[in-house]
Amino acid sequence: MAEFIDRQEEMQTLDNEYARKGSSFVVLYGRRRVGKTTLISEFIKNFNNI
């Protein structure tokens, strides 16, 4: 598996959206093989209930 690096801005955006009160809809898009699934996988490692 590739090393997860340099995604602080994207992780902060996800964290901000998760912390909002109420509902939020986030679209994650990009070319294939740029790490979209890995980004989400790394993000949810910090939570027990996701």
C-alpha cells in the first residue's frame, strides 16, 4: 500500500464538515488512482462510530 502523505488540507476539510452541527453532504471527486478511498479510510480511523 502507498504511503499516505501531504493530505493535511483535505483531512482538515473533512474534519470541519464532520464537526458541523446538522447534516452535511460532501462530494469527494478526482481522477482515478489519486487516493480518494485512501483519504476516507485514513479519516475514519479517528472515529469509532463511522
